Amino acid sequence: MTNRIFIIAHAPLAQAMRDCAMHVYPECAATVIALDVLPSAQPEETLAQARQALAGAEGDGLLVLTDIFGATPANVAQKLVANHGNAKLISGVNLPMLFRAMCYRHESLDALVTRALVGGTQGVMQVAITAPQNQNRRIHDQNISDHQQ
């Protein structure tokens, strides 16, 4: 069993995320599809494009990842998932979520959703940057100005 992963987001995010993912997981190319939604795109047109993009994709289940809940890509994704027998939708996609989904795409769709959500939330963190330690300068230490001409 392999699930398809469909990224639908505001342009150029969907394709950029797929490109990043293919850099790390090139073997997933057949199961990861991206659709960038342009600002001028109509929802009906976007839904037709989404269906067309998925028509030739391999996989049993479908995990749809979108950027912002309530925006056009997410609204189109909701319609797409509602008319698909074995599909789930997650909003708020990020790269850790996508990478986790790609790693576990062979699991059941429900397990895949759980894995993707955990990956997405664990991938968001504040990184503490510590200040360099205050160390006394020794006379024999080089100064940056020693190398300037």
C-alpha cells in the first residue's frame, strides 16, 4: 500500500515544497503531486486542475496537504476530499510535516495523518541562541584587524 500525497497551496509554495522534498526523497516522485494556485484562479478551475493532476498518480489513499485553512486552496481541497473515497486533508503544511508523510506513506491513511501531524508540530520550535561566552582576550590572540590590509 502506498498513499499519494497532494500538495495544493498558494503559488509558488506547493511546487517549491515538492521540489524540496524531491531533493531528499527522489524515489517518491510518482506519489507526490503539487498544484500551485494562482491569485487569479477561480475555485472551479482549480478543482478541475486538481482532479486532472491526480488522474495519473499512483497510490491507494490520498493525503491532501494545504497551506491556510479557509483560503481557496483549502476550500478546493475540501471539495476534492469530499468526493474521494479514501482521502484525508491537513491544513497548515510545513516541510517537517511533508517529510514525515513521505517517510510513512506506506502506512494506513489514518496512521499517515497522525504521523504527518506529529511531524508538523514537532518541526516547529523556538531555537535558543546562546551568546558567546565572555572570555578574556589573551595578548597573543589574533585580532581580526591583524588580517586586514
